[in-house]
Amino acid sequence: MIVKNIDEIIGTEDDIDEKNWRSYRLLLKKDGMGFSFHHTIIKEGTETYIWYKNHLEAVYCIRGEGEIEVIEKGDIYPIKSGTLYALDGHEKHYLRATSEMHMMCVFNPPCTGREVHDEDGSYPLLD
Ligand code: 9YT
């Protein structure tokens, strides 16, 4: 069984602080669960282009507000506490935070922990 507290993640290599977001990676590939689980903070006022062409991702907002724009369809969905979105079609999207958003993110296949978005907004498949 695995038990962790975010206090054990903060300031370690599993705490990834990027310009638009900070991600506490609580479960990773090395944990052997078949998915990774991240607590991600999307910084207030940011817009991030994302395209997870190699991963499926589900995201559940527990704090803050913003929106997701699905680029190819042009649909825009508001996000607030209690909203879940699941990128079951590898959708290219913009994620915008009106206020600081706290998101619980699940990735399949699991992230290894080193991923940051590359130039096309995706994460590589790492082993
Ligand atoms: C919601 C989202 O995809 N944000 C980007 C960071 C990602 N969740 C991560 O690496 O934890």
C-alpha cells in the first residue's frame, strides 16, 4: 500500500514548477498503478495550449475557476469546483484560469515524472 502526503512532495523532484502551472506528482509510473495522479495548480490569469497526443487525461477541479476551449470544435466549457473533464479523444485545447485552479489529474499511460509540455503541447512517452 502507498500512503503519501503532499508535504512529502513539495520541493522534491516530483514537484514541477512551470510558468503556467505547478504539478505535485503524487503517483507516477514507478508506483505501478497503471496511471499517474497529480495535484496541479493552474496559475491565475494563464492560458496554456495542451495536446496530450500520447496520453488520456481526466481532470477534476476542486478549487478556482476558468475554462477549457476545445480547439477543433470551438466548444468552450466553464470550469469551477466540482467540474470534471476527460480528454478521451486526445483533444487539442486551451486551458485558461480566471483564478488559481487546483486540479486533480489522472494520466493513462502514467507519467514518469520528468514530463513538461513540449513545443506541441504534449508529453512524450517516456520509459
Ligand atoms: C490540467 C493539465 O493538464 N495541466 C498541465 C499539467 C499536468 N496536469 C501535469 O503534468 O500534472
